[in-house]
Amino acid sequence: MSIDLISPDFSAAIFDLDGTLFDSMGFWTHLDQRFLSAHGISPIPDDYLLEIAHLGAEETAIYTKKRFGFTMTVEEMMNEWHRDAQEYYAAETVLKPGAREYLTKLKNAGVKLAVATANSSDLYMPAIKLLGLEEYFGAYAEVAEVGRKKGFPDIYELAAERLGTSPAETAVFEDIYIAVTGAKAGGFRTVGVFDETSARDTERIRECADAFIFSFNELL
């Protein structure tokens, strides 16, 4: 499926946040390293970050507890992560280069914009406000609302429904391979966005997505 990102030929766009619009995956990597190291696990296994990248907080805690045999409860793990993340999102979140300018370009072109994220609103909304992005997005959808992770189209379908658009006229921007496959399964037009934490999947993402960018600056 072809897609024109510079002179947008789609009427809506759905954006992931962490690793796509937000340059925030380094924080999560640091958080994971610190948490696991404090519990005697270092270095982080190579596949761990990829396994959890598309999961919500509870799914991540369940997976981590099972994989490493933690005696902590899922709730205790989530609470520990959440405290650190709240401080980060409210004060330190930054956008990827060119992201704000591209969102502005789409908005000025009349493209409807939405967010689809595995994160929770009490984390990402302070970041949205910190960055002054409230005026850009007409809808938000979270993995926790649909019950299935981003390897399925559910979250993108919910976001599109809230925008009032169909998959065929909607572009989905994602940095994770499994998320791109989930969006494609729903008939959405897909754009892979490079992030260092998922660099090993770059070729798979490029082959799967309808378009691929290393930076939003390419689209300006």
C-alpha cells in the first residue's frame, strides 16, 4: 500500500508515543537496568526489552515476575516502576527531532490525530501537557482499554473509531515491529519510525511497513 507522508494523502494519523514521538525509550531501558540490577540480574538479557516493548505495565510486571522468578507481587513491581516514571514524564520528556513540526504540518493539512499507547494516562498526559501537545490530538487509546497488546489491531481500531475514520484512510506511526504488524492486520497504512532500542528490527520493520523514516525531519 503506497503512502505519501510529505503531502499527506491520508485523513487521519495515529501515533505511538514512547520511541515514536517521545524520545523516551532510554529512560525505560535505564529503569529496567536499575530495577533488575538491584535484584541481582545484570546485564539485561538481549531479548528482554523487545519482549516488553509493546506490553502494558501489568503485562510487563507479570512477564518479568515469571521470567526471573521474583517474589515481589505484580502490584509491588508496578508501584516501584510507576513512582520513577511519574517523575520522569512530568518533568523530563522530550520529543524526537522534527516531531512537533510534523504534527503541526499534519494538523494544518486537516489530518486528524490520535495517540495509541501501551502507557497509562497518568503518565503520558503530564508529558503531553509539558510538551504543549494537547491541541494536536483528538483521541487517545490505551492497550489496557482493549485487552490485547499491539500485535493486534484493536487499539488502532479504537483510536480510529474515536476519530471517526476508517483504517484505509488512517496512517499508524510505530517504532516496534510487532506493533506495525498489528496495525497492518487491521488494514491501516503503516509507517515505521526508527528508534535505537529497536534498531535490530529495522530491516523487518522496513519490509513490513508501507513507509519507513529515520527521523521526522525527513518529512519537513
